[in-house]
Amino acid sequence: MGWRLLPAVLLALALGGPAVRAQNETEPIVLEGKCLVVCDSNPTTDAKGSSSSPLGISVRAANSKVAFSAIRSTNHEPSEMSNKTRIIYFDQILVNVGNFFTLESVFVSPRKGIYSFSFHVIKVYQSQTIQVNLMLNGKPVISAFAGDKDVTREAATNGVLLYLDKEDKVYLKLEKAAAM
């Protein structure tokens, strides 16, 4: 028997928000995250008058808003994988303030900062296991696993705080989807 994954994602910079839910005929499945900029309380000013911190975070830029929310409205089936990257693609972008979430389902960091990410996945078939990785510039950072062979629906979650540079790329990748 195959597996199905129906993800949704929510990421926001400097503002939170409620979880986005996507439903199929059986259960809602949610992936969510929040990105936060942590500002230095002792910023310095350069010769041009721009404020920055020892972390290299622009205090002025931290005030601009970035947020996105995207969902998959269909199950994530292996046969739908049009390439070998195994990136989880989202077919509906609900919010994209700043346009930093691309049509390829990749978040591109607009500036240096400390970002908090969390995500949740649910497997919907018994005797299957899935592993979803949060990727940073092509390298796995954290994973969420669901694979109890005696459970039909199982949830997994993970989260991490990351220091991102400008133009770093963050996305979700299906690493494993096979029988146990």
C-alpha cells in the first residue's frame, strides 16, 4: 500500500499567526513554522547612519514585515514527484508578504536574522514510515519521523532556531517514504 502526505505550511517573520489547516477526506494534516527576527538591544550606527548589531542584523530592516502561508490541497503521492529533489511543493500560496516564498516552495531569507522554524507531519497509512527534513541551503537541519507500524495515523513534529544569512534557502524535503 502507498503513503499519502498532505502538508500545509505557515511561516512568519516578526509576527505569529494561527496554524493553517488543509483537509482531505480523512484528516487535516498541518506543517507550520514561525520565523522571528531577534534584535540586538545595543545596536551601532555606521558612517552611513544605518543601525546594525554585533550579530549583523539590521535594526531598521527588522521592522519590515515578511510572512507567508502555503498549503497543499491534495495528497503528496510519490507518483506526483516530477523530479528527484523530493521537495514538498505547495499548490496554494495563501499569504506571501514580501514575496520571499517562491513558486518552487522555497523560503528565501530577506536578511540576516535568527529564525524559529517548526513543522508537523502526519502519516496516513499503517506499516509505513515517513521522514520530512527541514533543509537549509541543501543540507538537512532537523527531521520529523512518523513510522509506528501498528498505527494508521501518526503525527510527528520538530522545531529549531536558525541563524540565517540574506538569501539563505529553507524548504521541506521528503527524505523517506517506504514500508517498514
